[in-house]
Amino acid sequence: MLSFTIGDVRITRLEEIYAPAFPVGDLLPSSNLAELEHLGDRRSQFYEPESVCAYMSIHSWLVQTPQHTILVDTCNGNHKQRAMEGFSMLDLPWLDTLAAAGVKPTDIDQVVCTHLHLDHVGWNTMLDGSDWVPTFPNATFVIHRNDLEFWNPANPTSAAMGFNANVFEDSVQPLLDRDRVTVWEGDGHTIDDTLQLALAAGHSPGMAIGLVESKGQRGLFAADSMHSPLQVFRPDWYCGFDLIPADAEATRRRILERCAETDAMLMPAHFAAPHAYKVRPEGDGFVALDGV
Ligand SMILES: [Zn+2]
């Protein structure tokens, strides 16, 4: 299990799914892999050579600060009816992975939902009989107002996007009904002395990133601002799931610049192993340096 510290903050990756998932050409529609030939054998770290499918991880980041036990995103969850076949009615041992990290669901006191896509809010709730109840009974779930409003099924724009069907109803509404949600708005929100959230719209209207700083060391939870390390090298390759690709590209570049300038560990939600990288600028893009 990947676990490391940033100053006084311990960060642990909790894997739900890891596989060569989407053809690179589908995930990153404007990509042209011939333009990354100079990476040579290293490309097999980012996609399976035979199938040309990008290695994708779905994981949560467990963040243990001196003050809080936090989850950044909660993967897909179990027993949930989803439009995307590979993510529907899962039965995966993610709670065992949390236990292996030495943490009980009751220990979690904050859950940061970077955005309200199916693969980020699933373990917010679990089945109790026929009811969806909070998996983390002592947690506050932190959500930006833009995403809460956009993904509400009463919004016809998002309701027309079938891929996220049922998600609000089974993974967000039960928290609202129990008054477990902290809604934030504007550009920033403070979790504690070591973790700040910042609005990073583009992939989703209210996507949050998390800025970690402790004892002079820094990290950045980049959510879905980028889906593959290929986009570190080519930030202009948008993701097919980006709601507003131009905004998503600007956000991606801003995040990579910030990581390079502040020597922050880049920690997105879906990067292939080793899952977290330092970066440095090169040409019109960046270089993903060896991970943690
Ligand atoms: Zn995602």
C-alpha cells in the first residue's frame, strides 16, 4: 500500500480498481502517441502496449493530519446501479483496504468530494437493508456548491448526461437528508492548518483540488484535472470526460505550474503507478519525474 508523509501529514492510497481501462484515443481524444516516442520504454508505465489502453487507477487518498482523519474521494462503492457497465453493481473489498490502513469508518471525520462523478462519491454511502446510509457516520462531507447544484437531478443539463445517472440519488441525497454536508462556495475552503481546498473548474463545474502544506513540504490532490501521466507531458490533450475542455486545460496547466514551482507532490485521482509524481516544466509541457 502506497503511504508517505508530507511534513506531519500521512497520505495513503486506498485502491479500489487498477486496470488498463480505456483506449488512450478514447480517454484523450486529441492525443497522438507518436508525439511521445521520445519517452521510449517508459510509455509502458502509462498504457498497455498491446491494447494501447491507459492504465487507470480508482483510489481514495487517506489523509491523516495532526487534527483530522480525512478521505479525499470515495471511489465507486458497492451494489450501485450505474450506467457504465464496468462500474455497476460492484462488490469490491475497498473497506478491507481501509481497515488494512489501520482506520475504521468511524475514524473518518471529513470526506472531501472533489466532484460528484460516480467514481468519487460511491463509498459515501452503503446499503443498510434497502436504505443508503453514510459509510462514515462521524464524517462531514465537503462539496462545492457548483457541483452540488449542477449534478442535482433537477438540473436538465446534467440529467441528460446519462453516465452519472443515480449517483446523486444514492450517494449524495442521503447525506443531505441527514444534514451531513458542508457546502462551500467561491475559490477556497480551509479544512485545517495543513489542507486547503481550491476551486479548479473545467472537468466539473465545482471540482475541488486539495493543497497540502506541512513543515515546508507540499502536495496537491489534483482530482480529475488530469487522468493519465501522459497529460503531464501534453497538458493540451484533453480528457473525453472533461465538461469544459478549454477550462480543464487551463486548470491542468495551472496545477502543473504550481506543482513545479513549489516542488509539490502531484496526487491525481486516477494516475497509473506510482500514482504520485513530482514534475518539472519542459517545452510547452512538463516532465513527470519518478514518483514517490
Ligand atoms: Zn474520476
